Amino acid sequence: MDLGLLQALERERVLEVLRRDKQLRTIEEDRIRRMKYELQELRRRGAKSFARQYGERTCARCQRPLGKFWNSGAVCHSCSHRICSKCRVGVGAAGWKCTVCHAYREVKFKSGDWFLEEKAKKFPVTTDKYEMVGDRLLKTYHVLSHISVVPPTPPPHLDYQFLSRSGDLKNSKPFTKSMEDLMVSFTSHIKKISTSQNDVRGDLLRVNNSRRGSCYSTQKSLSETDINKSSNLFKGPSLPNLFKKSKDSDQEGSSTGAEEETSCGSEYSGGKRGSSSSSISTDCGPFESISITGELELALAYNTNTSCLEITVGACRNLNYGDTRRKKCHPCVKLYMLPGKSGKMKTTVKKNTTDPVYNEVLKYHVERHLLFGKRLRATVWHSGTLKRKVFLGEVLVPLDGWRFKDKDSQRFNWYPLCQKAESPEGGAVEQDGGELLVRVKLSSNNQGV
Amino acid sequence: MASATATYGQKESSDQNFDYMFKILIIGNSSVGKTSFLFRYADDSFTPAFVSTVGIDFKVKTIYRNDKRIKLQIWDTAGQERYRTITTAYYRGAMGFILMYDITNEESFNAVQDWSTQIKTYSWDNAQVLLVGNKCDMEDERVVAGDRGRQLSDHLGFEFFEASAKDNINVKQTFERLVDIICEKMSESLDAGDPAVTGAKQGPQLTEQPAPPHQDCAC
């Protein structure tokens, strides 16, 4: 569609309307962004903390303990969490929802997402034509216009610095590799410890590494803590998760109420900073805390012929800038199958956009019945210079309840991106978590070795 | 007047103090009174002179309805065929439609079926449509009986109003009814697959069983 058929004056009139519309939409997007941010805050606060055992009878929202007979709570139909009577909001005659589910519903109304979802049923395209038509025309014709209500958007340009830095990236490989080796040996040691059922407390783990001073400081700080602290119990499926969780509890401060865990968490994150750019970095590496905005569009389908779970990553929209200072964003999407860290896959990196369109199909070869209890974790990352990844948000999609036969569920869906908090359906993660008791001590004698 | 309405619209459009935002499109043959209808509703003004709309235009009005502040972006489209590519591009973003004909113009009434097809083609499946027979103040020149309008609306599954932008008859009612219908559709869209609703219907014995994880669920 173009305005070529119209006379110059007519075109001007139409463009003026389009500009007003764009102005309106900009304001509206801003409102929606704030609204979704508030929702995320609410969800984060209400999320079950890892500091507490999941089985403990507390309200999933206010964390207050629930009684056995009195105020024993009831299960919210939307999120399946046990909720105390104070954290419920009535929705008509239909029943009640917990505060978070209710807020989520409200945001869907207020943001107009309900309509976008309905519309996507008929037009499962990734680029919203309606949103684009006005913008496209404005872009095409803004040269011709005399009135400039909305400043024209700067043309996209390549991030040259990023390109030139990518050379440095290769140079840093050997170093990264060595850190990887270190991590592998470290984890294998831990595996040994956990498999042997001996008293782990008595076990001493020595990690020899004379190459990196920073690692010493890490371990030193651990060795200096008293035994009680370093022998804290962690529940989690894997080491990276352990890092992640401790980091989360670190971020949330003492809101968890578990003092010891928090303090230990900060030690871990300290160590993480020390060993920056280690190859485990994608999940627990350099982390810049930016607010999470936007949504991710996914479509899931199960192909019974090939036994493949086919995940189509459609697009993202309204992402925050990964590099807030320079207003840059090169987003990519990574997919994992939870629990476990198996089957990591990622899309290509889109340059200079906060609304990337991927339309990439990623396939997991997995038997249908094995999807039970599994969840899909889709994370969005800004890949900045020097492999520096900035977390832009994540989406967790439970797969066992997924109606793959249902045609509707195979269509594209927009999922709001969330903070990398512990997932609200945390129970599923913990089910597979064993216990690991580790103490790390650095003997200063080894320094000369 | 143009400048006055522009500033008024400016203030309305930058206002963020509302709950929902609905987009409504007014369609129908040329000169049935779409622009007048919108001006009457948004500015409470009426000009008998006919000025053909160029392509598209919109006005913003915030109303208070069902305890909610609802901001309406009402798109006024050109009825003329030559603007059709522009106007149809905006069907997709509209939650509701006002399909208008002129009760003194047989041709505009006959075109309703075509407009309805356009909506079905270019809009979402659940598009809410109100059929409006405008200019009901001109009873002397009426050629489309009210019953014919009602019958057609029944046939198409739309609700029906006869209205007059000039005498301010049923203008507000039309928009408010459309807003109500969109509100209903909005609730339905989220409750359709909502375990909270279906669960409650299934009875209290299910309350202790965790519902299966749901794709639309917040948590």
C-alpha cells in the first residue's frame, strides 16, 4: 500500500493523521510498559522463595504461614499455588484468583493484549500489519512533509564497535577455555563428593590453579567463612542453577528471611565476579541489572512423525535496551529444557533492534511422553561486545499440560518477559533437586605449586 | 473550529489516566454521515456542510463506563472507493465497528452487506459491529424503513440503532453499547480457557487438586 495515488495535499493530510496516531501509540506503549513492569515487580515479590521449602505451608503470595485447620489456604485455579484468604481477589461470580493472577488478568485487559491474542488467532503473522502500516508510511514520506510533529526515527546503523571488537573475542578464547576446564574439574570433583556417601563435611576439595589470582580470592573468601555457613544446604538440580539461585537471593536481599543463605549467596556472587568471563557466563556470568520489558512470541508444536518438539521463535517486542547507555540492543533467544541443562539452543542475533523478528524453528528431539514434567525456558539476551551478555527477560512454558493436539495452542502466543526470578511454579524445579553439601577450602601451601 | 478541536484532542490523547483503550472504526458509504456522527459524539458539534474525509482520521474520547475509564480511539474512514487501501489497513486494529448507512439513501443500505464482508475479511474473528441507520431526523426523505434495517442487522448478527448526528439522537447510546459489547468480548476472551472459571463450575471437590499448568497462566 502506498499513497502514490493521492495528491500531495491529501497525502499530507493522511500523514498528519498518522503522526498523531503514532504519538498516541507512543504514549500508550509507555503506559503499557510501566504497567507490565509493575506486574513483574508484583510477581517477583509474590514468587515462592527458594529460601523456604516449598512444602512448607505458607501462602504463596504474602509468605505468611498457613494453619492446618484455621486459614489453611486454598489453591488458586490459575496458578495452582496455595493462597491465604487475604491474598484472594474475587472475579465476578466465577470465583477468585490470587493477587498475582488477578493482576495478570487486569494487565491483559488494560494493555489490550487480550485483543492482540484474539487477533493473532486469525492473523498469525509476526509483524503486526496495523502497527506497521502507519509507521511504514511515515517513514517513507517523512521527507516530503513540512510538519514534523514526531521527530523522525534515526536510520538503523551498524554497531561498528561491536564488529571490531569481535576480533578481540577470538583472542580471549584460550583464557575462556582454561576457565572452562577449571569449571569442569571443579564440577567433577563435586560429583565425586556427592556420589561417595562419606561425610562430605570432612572432605577437602583442593582446586589448583596458579593462573588466576581472582580465583584465589574467591576460594579464600569461602575458606574464611565459618563451617556452618559454608556447609549450607542447597537444593537445586545443577551447579549453574545453584549460582543462579544464590544470585537471586542476593538480589532480593534479606527479603527471603533466610540470613545464612543470603550471606552465602553473596559470597558466591562475589566469586562470580572474580571469575568474570568464565564460560559459564551465559547463565550466571556478568549480569547487568536492567528492567525487564517486552514480550516474546512463541509457537509450540509436537511432530509425532519425527518425535520432535518444534519451537518457533517468532519475535520479540518492546525489549529494553541491552546497552542502556548507548541505546543498543542485539537480542537473541536461547531455549532450554527444564529440568536439567540439556538441549540448549539459540536463535541468531538480531542487530540494533528492540523488536527483533526471528521466525526460526528450533527442534528438540524428545519422545512425547518424556515431555511430562518438563518446561521450556526461553531467555532473551542482549549480546554485547566481548561476549558480554545482558539478560533481557525470560519465559517459562510448562510442557506437560500443553495441548499439542489443540490447533489453537500451536499458534503463536505472546508471552510477557519476566525477571530471572525463581519460577513461580517453583515446585517443579525442586522436585528433581537432590541435596549437595560442599565445603571448599584453599590450603595456602599450594600457592607455590 | 479545527484548531479548537485539535487542542482538545491533544489533551485527550496524551492523558494516561484510563483503564482500557478501545479502537473503533466507523465505516459505510460516502456521505452517510460518519464524520458528523463522530464530531457529534466527540465534540458535540454539527456542521451541515459536507466535507469528504481524506483517507482516515481519528478522534480520542475518554468515557466512564462500568466503573472503568475507557479511552476510545475512534477512526473515521473515507467512504470513497479510492481510499479503500488505506482504510482497510486499519480494520485489523479495530476491536469494534460502526457500520453506517443513510436512511434516505437506498444505495448506502444496499452496500451494508459488502461492508460486512469487508469486516469479515480484514478484521479479527470476534469483531463487534453495530449497524447504524443515520439521518433519522429526515423522516420525510426516508427510503429505508426501520424494519428493513432491523431485519438486515438480525441477519448479519449485528445490533441495530437508528440515529441522527444532527439532532443528537442515539449517538452516545451507539458508542456506549459498542463499548459494552467489547467489554463483554474482552472478559470472554480471557475466561474461555480460564481454569478459575471452568474449575468453579466443576464443583468444589476440585479445589484441593492443583489445576494443570495452563499456558495462559500468570504464575
